[in-house]
Amino acid sequence: MSVNQTVNLDKVQEIIERHGGNKSKLISILQDIQAVYHYLPAEALKTISRLLKIPLIDIVSVATFYRAFSLKPRGKHVATVCMGTACHVRGAPKILEEFERQLQIKKGETSKDGEWSLESVACLGCCAIGPVVVVDGDYHAHTSIRKVPNILKKYRK
Ligand code: FES
């Protein structure tokens, strides 16, 4: 799936219908749309607004409140390197550089093939197991430069 994939509004409508066209299911609807596109395309949010009669601004507020949602195109896989103080002193900057080198993208970017996005975060709240890297929601503890290829391999299958 490429980053520039066009948005299938029938698919968006189908997701909304699957949730009974119910306004109170907005977060579940957004989760399902993000599961398909790996982010929340503007056209999809406009469709939700029109069909559920929720002001677009309210939908965007929800989408920006939750860190799990992204309004920018994201890769199929998201690697997040913790750059908080505890991880930083244990080598997180070098680990981030290694991810950049292996994925050939910079922090904040998504690969052209739409496979990977690379992000960083201030602190994941589990400093004792740092340096920590999260890939697709899986926590990788005590990470090192040497472990980066194996981590990536796991998701490249
Ligand atoms: S600094 Fe990385 S988990 Fe806290």
C-alpha cells in the first residue's frame, strides 16, 4: 500500500454502517479507518462528519487528542524510539540513527513504499527497561544498535 493511496469512501461508509451509524462509536470508527489507511485521511473525516452529522471540528479534536491517531500519512509499521532522558543517556540517539540508516528515512518521515514511519517520543513511562523502542504497539526493552536489524526483521516478514 503506497502512502498516496486514494481513499475509498465506500469503505469509509461501510465502516460507519458496521458501527450502526452511531455517533457514540466515533472512536471505534476512527480506529477502524486508521487500521485500513494507517492514518485518518481528511476525506474520511469529512465523510464521517456528513453521515453522522458531527461537526468536522469535533472529529478533528478527538483525532488530535489521542496519540494513537494520526492525521498525516503513516506507514504500515510505525517505529517509535524513546528519546526521554533515561533512554537518551543509555544510547537512544544512536539507536534512532540506526533506525534512520536501516529504513533510509529521517525521524518524522514515512518511506515512499508506505511500509515504515519513524517517530520519537519524550518518555514512554517505562524508563527502567530503557532504551525502549515501540514498533506497532510492541515494546522492545533494553534496545541497542545491534538489536535494530532483528527488530526490523520481525516486522518485515
Ligand atoms: S525515558 Fe524512555 S521510557 Fe522514560
